[in-house]
Amino acid sequence: MSEVKAASVAAEDRVTEQALHDQLDELLEQQSGLPGALIPVLQSAQDLFGYLPEPALKRISLRMGKSYSEVAGVVGFYSFFSTAPRGRHLVRVCMGTACYVRGAKQVLAAIKENLRIDVGETTPDRAFSLGVARCFGACGLAPAMMIDNEVHQRVKPNKVKDILDQIRLQDASSRPVTRDA
């Protein structure tokens, strides 16, 4: 990549980052002072950034009049929140009793092998992040896995690749075609 193009990409990233912080400021303006607003603000911030970077947490802390340790404590307590960049798709395997007994461990192993990541990690292309959950409340559908908000039921390890390939195909068909000049 040429130096000019690299500088342009870096400037675009800064503009985008600033735009995200501006949106966060607008959100904080609306929510500041409302009782119980911390978790909804954190959820919205995570939706904006794709995760909860430290500068955003500090900004939330200051604007909501809460200590940084309180904000970070809430983020650390709830597994929904992430302080590391996540993939575009969150893949979670239910490890509740029914799912575990019906083969969730083998499903998880198949996902790890296919994505070449472990629980808590994100693929290098940031397409997928892998996690586990205690229970989806879908015990009759065990073993279950969830990709984003879609539950896949009675998943067999040999079907994991097909399920992930479907997501990859959807991503590929929705991406604009770009050409280097």
C-alpha cells in the first residue's frame, strides 16, 4: 500500500472513530441522569464500537458520574459485554446440562476446528467470535448453538462446517466489490 493511501486509510479510521465517539456523546446526553441507564448505555456503546474500548468506558464513567471501577465491574460481570474486538458474528454453544449430555462438547470441538480459534477468541478476519453459554432455554432442541440471534437446534458436529459456510456465503454476497486503482 502506498504511503498516501495508508495515510488516507488512517485519516478515515480517525474520522470514523471520532464519529463513533460523537454518537456515544449524543447517547450519553440523552441517558445521563436516568436511573438504571448504565447497562443500556453499555449495550448501545458496544453496538456502536463492536466492543467496549477503554476510552469509551472512561467517557461513560465521566459523563454518568460513576467511578471507572464501577463501570468496568459491570462490564466484567456480564458475559454479554466484551472489551476486546469481536467478530461480525458471535457463535455461542449452549453448555447447559441437556446440551452437554447430548453432545455440545463435540459441537464446540467442531467449531473450534473449523474456525481455528478457542472460546473467547476472534478469527483473524474478525468474521467470527466464539463463546459458550450456560443455557439458551431450548433444552428440547439440544444440542443448540446460536449465531448472532439465530438458534440452531439439534446440531451435529458434522453439520457445523455447513452452518458456518452458510454465514460465510451470506457475508460474501452482501459485501460490495472493490477494486484497487
